[in-house]
Amino acid sequence: MLALKKQRWFLLLVSLVCGAAIAFHPVAAQAQNLWQRLLLQGIQVIQLSNISPRQEVALGQQIHEQMLRQGMRLVQNPAAQNYVSSIGARLVSVGERRGLPYQFHIIQDRQVNAYATMGGFVYVTTGLMLRAENEAELASVIAHEIGHIDQRHVIRQLQQMAIAQGLMTAAGLDRDRGLQIAMELAFRRPRSREQELEADRYGLGLLARSNYDPRAMVTFLQKLQREGGVPPTILSTHPAPRDRQLIAENLIRSGFSNECVVTPQPLCGTDTLAYQQQLRSF
């Protein structure tokens, strides 16, 4: 009974806050509808400012399941899946968020692209795997996407967009709307220039520390730019590729490097023949 009374007082307080917000802000109708949904749902909201790793993973899982329902086709070949996961695990092992249960998936799609959502979900397309010349180039893309997750870019973008659209409230963000925005951010909208460069820098660090050749990030971007025709999707959703190349080259010269730059070794991932044989084995 006491708990019920406390809940009623809380809902009353929320209603009062809602009324004040409607009175002083131009997005009154939208805010009112949002708060009504929140009250009916028992205030099931996302607190983006202090979201826990467990909540982040749960949201990533919900986004993953929603994308599957919307037609995303994943490669079911266990050998291919294990191969990509092993590359990802090698990179994550030297990252800042090793506690996240990372998952690496292959999307059946000829487009050259890669995606990252929150909570450790990373996706690469079959088109990207075929376009990469060696394992290190594939690893460079995966490392970049890990950078987005470890630096919480989707969460930061989600918070900014929710505020800009008037969807952020004192309680948080409606979970269903948050999932819709997060899917849009992860799979369709480009990141900011700052976030792309931050992910490149972080990804280069992962490559260097995990003994992949960091120059693979540069060669992959160069390859995509040199090829004629319609630009690959990954370039249309990742701005300023030429600038990114130059900055990556400077970072490698300034210390984001390892022995692979001096003496290539099998673990450096630059053996083109071995990579092609690996792909043909799937």
C-alpha cells in the first residue's frame, strides 16, 4: 500500500512537470503525447546520461532483433562467422571496454559497408569482405566500428537527436522511440566528422596494439576512393575520406605503429593470398 501511494505521488509529480513543460515550450503537443505514453507505460524510459553497460547491451540486442524483423539477412556459415568474430575478439582484447559482450555479424549484402550499434554489436557486409585485399584491411574497418562503440558515439548521438527533436524529458527517453532513433543513427545516418576521426584514431590504436598492420586502414580507404563508378556506401556514410587518410598517415608516423610497419609477419594480416584462401574456404 505504501509503495502504491508513493507511485501515485510520483505520477502526480510527473503530471505537474509535464503541465509546466507544455505551458512554456513550443513543442507542447508532442511533449504532451510523449508524457501520456510514458505515464501509461509506467515511465519505461531510457536514462541516456547514465545508461549502464547492461542497459546498453539490452538496447543493442533489441535493435538487432528489430533489424532482423525488418529483413536484415545474416550469413549463417559458422566458419565465416567464427573468422570475423576471431578478428573482432583480437581487437577488443586490447580495447577499453573488454567487459562488453561483443558480437560480430556478417550481413548478406553486396554493398561495401559496416555498422556499429550500442552494446557491442558490429556488422560487416559480404561486399566489404570481398573488397578488402587482406585480413588487416578487414580488421581496420572492424576496429573503426569498435571505436564507435567504445567511445559511445551512438548513445551521444541519440541523446543529441532526442533533445533536438524535443523528445528528451526529465525522466529520460521513451524506449520505443529511442530504439527507432538508434536504428536510424546506426544504419542510415552518417556520424559527425569529429566522431569519424575519433573512431579512426581509436581504431588505429587497436590495430597497432593487436599487431595488425595499421597502414591497412589507409590502403583500404585509398582503394575505395580509387575505384570508379558509384562510390561505396561506406564512403557516403563516412565523411571526408581523403582527410581521414591524411590524418591516419600522420598518426601512424607519430607513433600509432608497430613492428608490422618495419618487418611484415604472418600475424600482421597483410598476406593477400592467405586471405583469399580463407574466403574461398567458406
